[in-house]
Amino acid sequence: MSSITPIRDPKTDHLISPENSALILIDYQPLQVNSVRSMDHEQLVKNISTVTKLAKGFNLPIVVTTVNVESGINKPTIKHLKDLVPDVKEIDRTTMNSWEDQQFQDAVKALGKKKLIICALWTEVCLCFPALDLLKEGYEVYTIVDAVGGTSAIAHETALSRMQQAGVQLSSVTQLACELQRDWNRLDTKPVFFNSLMENGSFFVETLRW
């Protein structure tokens, strides 16, 4: 049986670990969710909720930002996510690119994490623009392709291609869960890990839980 002792420093690991990464959630608001055309809305919300549960279960710091709530144009983060992170204060902006907002910049820099997992709506705007900027700032940027969405399938795919060419690393809900867990023998995080795979449809057999 393998050991739960990591074979390398989790803070400097080239893979995502709970010690070296943070999650950033951008504009998961009713208007944006309802305007996504690249995937089913229910599945989108389910997947980003699973990503958020993983982040919480593995103790990743989380930043949440919204656009145009204070101006009255838009609504806050959808209840599905807000209920998962009730203690995380939303950073409201007017900029389409979160990185062009000083409060958001300050919050990200305060995390002290090299690897940033960014999920946003839409893929082609509020995900792509800050992701490209963060690369220029020296961060390692990741996104979860089945937890983000665009105004059309081609807009979503084109934005992912542009980001990947620039250096953003693409992942999925299942891959993120496994990358954080790494070892079935890590019993403290095994429940959140297993539940995420059940929610995502990667596991169907309930008896595997035990």
C-alpha cells in the first residue's frame, strides 16, 4: 500500500495540490448562467458547485467576484454557490476584466498562491481576459473546462484555444478531484473526493464508497 506522505513538497509541486493553489470564481450570476449556450445550464451549475465543494473540502482559499451588482444592473452570485461559500465576501466590479479591478488584484495577490484555478462566465470574456493577464503576471493559470461556459459553443471553444495557446492549462472536474486527492489512503479528504466523483458521474456504484 502506498504512503500518504507526499513524495515531493506539496507547496512547490508542479501539479495542483491543496497547498499551492487557490480557486477564483468570476461572475456566476443569474444573467450570465442563463445566457450560456455552450452547455446545459443545470450541468454547468452542478459542475461549478462540485468544483467549489472540492476547494472547500481541500481547504483551498477562494475568491469570488461579481460584476455590476452595486449598480443595480445585475444580481449577486447564484444561490447554489453562495450557500457553499457564505463567508466569502463578493468583490463587485464594473470592469469586464477582473484583473483591471484594484480590489480584485489585491485579493488575488494576498492569497500568496502560485497556481490559480479560475472559473468564470463567460469563457470568451470574463475568463479569458484575466487568465491572459495573470499569465503575464507570472501565475500558473488553470481552468476547468466543464465548469465554465460561453455564449455559444464556438465562442467557448475558441476562447479555450486562445488561452491554451497562451499557456493556460485546461482541466476537468474529475481531473481536478484526482489531482487534489492523489492517494486513496488520504482518509481525511476521501469523502469530499469520492462525493465529487459521484456527483460528476465518474462513479455510479454506491458500494465503492466503502
